[in-house]
Amino acid sequence: METARRADVVVVGAGQAGLSAAYHLQRHGFIPAGPAGAGTGQTAAEGPAAAEAPPAGTYVVLDAEDGPGGAWRHRWKSLLMATVNGISDLPGIPQPDVDPAEASSSFLTRYFGGYEHDLGLAIERPVKVHSVTREDADPAGRLTITTSSGGFSARAVINATGTWTRPFWPIYPGKASFRGRQLHVADYVSAGEFRGQHVIVVGGGISAVGLLDEISKFTSTTWFTRRVPLWREAAFDRQAGHDAVALVEERVRQGLPPQSVVSVTGLIWTPALRAAAARGVLDRHPMFTAIEPDGVRMADGSFLAAGVILWATGFRAELEHLAPLHLRGPGGGIAMDGTQVAAEPRVHLVGYGPSSSTIGANRAGRAAVAGIVTLLARTGIT
């Protein structure tokens, strides 16, 4: 039987939140976990992010991607650094000079890769995590992590898997009958491929309005949402951001599924979106009542022919590997205390709910590591 590799902390995912967690683990003196059968190997950490405190144990980051960049590896090429929402620096190393015309997928993949290399972070890939289970009934015991590269045994898990791998596809009457093309934002490549076809865009978030603007320059579009979009006229200042995150945080504290931050903040006008609105691109329609083979049945009973339906309907947190821990409560979500799962202090979720923004992900990585350091100090490291 293969021996599970032991690490005090296993981080799942190497996007912004996972890299933040790895950085702060290293700052607290955690070092890379050794091979199967090795001990904690508590020796002095090395590198530019060396320990600020005595060594606390070992860690490893398991990432399912083939290379650095997390979800940014898969963003459409037309999402440029000039148009992407603000991206926070990773902790410790600021972003290099940015060419506004460069694709965000290219720039951020390069930035993340350089960050991992310069700090010597303990990242292993591609490693797909299949499940996390408790080894026994001891609340201070170890957790077993099964992966595509064998098993791991950890004292704590920081989950940073994000949402990109869980696109949400609504169930809709007649959906299977549509003879055109249906795709999710996660599958979008470029607007040019839709030339000559009428494109229906479904969704009320940032991706929906951004892609409406882009696609409408190549072909005709119609926009549908379940609710009337909320456009924010006032400036989105620091206090507004704080208030929005606090509302999302309160939901997860109560064990309710997290809402996106944009559902609280509303859509923010940009010069490009005001120009799109002037062209009539952002004239929103209430949701169609059914999908038919060649289009959709409008709320007023009329028929709209279409060749493409683009579902800009968001994503769900990728947490299926945590299902054996039974973390979800009656409200359908996971009750949280900061980044810590309220019912399971050995598990922290970063990049989840209120920490799904890039600023929030950085802060969550720091908070999760601080909580785990306290936990390990209280229970001891074996």
C-alpha cells in the first residue's frame, strides 16, 4: 500500500488566493513537505520570503492546472489588461509594468509564474484533488487528501479552488431542442466567430455586459436577465467596497450560499459601457419563457430567432472534493467564521464568498494562515 505523504498544511489550488496562502505559510516558517514517509523536516526556511518566526511545519500546494495562472489561463484573449477589473498585486512582489493592450491571460500567467519561481513556493502540478476526509473521529486529528498523484495526510487544509471549473448552466424549458450553438462564458473565445448570427446573451453581471459590448461590434445581440440590472451611478469608493463585502460576508456567516459581490455592488458604468448603451446594446429584456429549435419565445409571446445563446450566468464554488466532510448546513451554504469553516476549524476556504475578489483573496490567504498557525500551536505538531 502506498504511504501517504505527510504535510502539516495542504493548500488546494494555486490561483491568487492559493498563492497568497503559500506566501504567508512561507513567511511563518513553513517549508516544503518531503516525500512519502518523511517527517516534518523542520529546518530553517530559505529564500526571499524566509521565516519571520521559528519554523512551524511543512506545506504543499496542489494545483490541477498544467501551469501557473489559475483561472486566468483560460480567460478569453480579448480580455485585455486595459479592460479587466482591477487586479491586486500578489503579496510581497508587485506586478511588473503592464502593457494595457496585452491579454490578461498572458500577463497574469507570466506574473504568477514568475512569482512562484522567485519565492520558491512548494507547488506541485498537475494534481487533481479527489476528496478530503477525516482520518478518525478526533477533532484534532489529521485529514486525508486523495489525489491523482497519491494520498496526503495533513493537519489542516486551505481550499483555494475558486469557481472557474464550475460554470452554472440554468435548466430551461426547451433548452435541449435548440439547433443553434449554446455556450457558457467559460467556453468563450472571441466575438468574431459569431459573425452573421444573432446572439442572445443571458445574465446580469460584469461578464454579460462586457461581452455584449464586444460581440455587438461583430453582429446583432439581445440581452436577457431575470432581474432588472442595478446600475451604480455613484462612485465606487473604499467605503462602498467595504459595505458590499460585509453583506456577502454576513450571508456566509449564516451558512447561506454566497452571492457574487457584483450582486451587491451593482454594475459600474465605464466609458465603453456608456457607448454600448448609446448604441442600444444594453437594452435589457425580461427572460424568455422557453427555448425553441430556432430561437426563444419572448415574455410577450413573440418569437426571436437566434443562432447562438451565450450563458453569462456565473459560476459556483468548486467544493465537491470537500463533500465527504459534510460541511454544508440547512441553508445550503457553509457557515464560516472568517476564512475558517465554523464546524471544522481544520479547513479554511479562501477565494470564497467575500474573498472572491483579488484584494479579498490576498487578505483571506493571510487570515487563513494566521488561523492555522494558532490551531497548530494549540494542538501541537506531530
